Amino acid sequence: MTDALRQRITDTIAKGRIMLFMKGNPSMPQCGFSAAVVSILKQIGVPFESFNILADGELREGLKEYSSWPTYPQLYKDGKLVGGADIVRDLHERGELAKLLSS
Amino acid sequence: MTPDDLSARIRAALPDAIVRVTDTTGGGDHFAATVVSAAFAGKGPVDRHRLVYAALGEAIIGSAAPIHALALTTFTPDEQGART
């Protein structure tokens, strides 16, 4: 990965304290897993930023390598990977996600 | 990709793993897997998933990878015992 791409990835992750990399956008998700995470975040009511990885193939592939995480969606809090759809749903069902995201 | 292929790849990297895989759509590209392994002990969910993703390697990395989606549930043997 080039330094320029790595820098662009860290800058993009830093765009929001809670940052969702997804297929599509929150009002029109292009994938059921992305839609599920958007729905949970809206239910919790935390503000979040999002990035449509379908619109940027270079960042889409680069972020997989950067985070050693091969699939989307990916949810970040303060620059750290919280997880994909399974982990987000699991944390939410255990009542831990709201606390984690609002800390 | 078949569920058996996917299980075999995971077990090659995590030899103690008990793996149950289902093809969720019948199309050979969307799967759900439950993996029980002592290798998950002391690890959070993100690192557990990374272990399984690393085991799958090129089968899940990249836009041409045969696995498009993998819903993953992980347990250590102790956690699995506590559930049953």
C-alpha cells in the first residue's frame, strides 16, 4: 500500500468519532448487512459519519488490508475498529454498544 | 466454495476448531459459521474474527474472492460449555 493511500485511509477514518464504512449511504444502503448496522446506530441515536466504499475502489480494497478485515460494513470509534455487522449486532443485543459508542 | 471447503480452511489454521458452516443462500458465496476453538481465549471479538479471516486468506480477501459474506460466531470451548 502506498503512503498516500494509507494517509487517505487514516484521514477518512478520522472524519467522525463514530465512522461507518458501508455499501451505499445511510438513507439508501446497498447491502443488508450495512442496512442492519445503520438501523442499530439510528436506534441508539448516536451521531455518526459514513463513507460509501462502493464509490471508491482504491479505499475499499486498501482499508481491508489496513485493518486486516476483509468485509463491509466496518464500524470505527475514535479510529479503532469496533467490528462488522455480526459484532455490532452482538454488542447491541448484549446492551453494550450504546455505552461503548457514547463513552 | 462449499461449506466443507470453508470448514477445512478454518481447521487447517485452527486444528482444534469445531466448525459448523451453512450456505445461507445456496449460492456458494454467502455463509454463516460457528467456530469453537481454544485459540480465541483471551481475545476480543475483533481479534477472533481476524483469526478466522486470516485462515480463509484469499478466499475472502479482494473483490474477486469466492466468499462474499460470512456471518461469524466464535466461542472458546469453555464459553460453548456454558451455553449448553
